[in-house]
Amino acid sequence: MDYADFPPFRKPSPGMLEYAIQTHDVDTSQILFVGDRPEDQQAAEAAGIKFCPAEVWRNQFC
């Protein structure tokens, strides 16, 4: 599937995150989405997932 042609899976839509959560039966409270774009944060928030900016992640863990 070419996700670029499937709008629900394009950020900031949370479709791809929701699909992964449902497919793998994951508790959203156990997920941290690390991203470097505003669309990443918007998608995470729309899916009810915690978000961490990539720069913060790099500074703390790399």
C-alpha cells in the first residue's frame, strides 16, 4: 500500500497510529511517539499517545 495515496494514514491524521494500536493490541498509555515535525505531534495527540520532540529525546538518551 502506498500510504501517500491513503489520506487517513498521512500525518497529522492519526490513522496509521490507530491502525498499529488496533493491529497489535497495544495499550496507548505504554506508547511514546518521538517525532521531529509538528504533524508528528498532532498525530500523536489525536491518537491519545504521549509525544516527545526528537531533539529532546536525542539530548536525554543519545
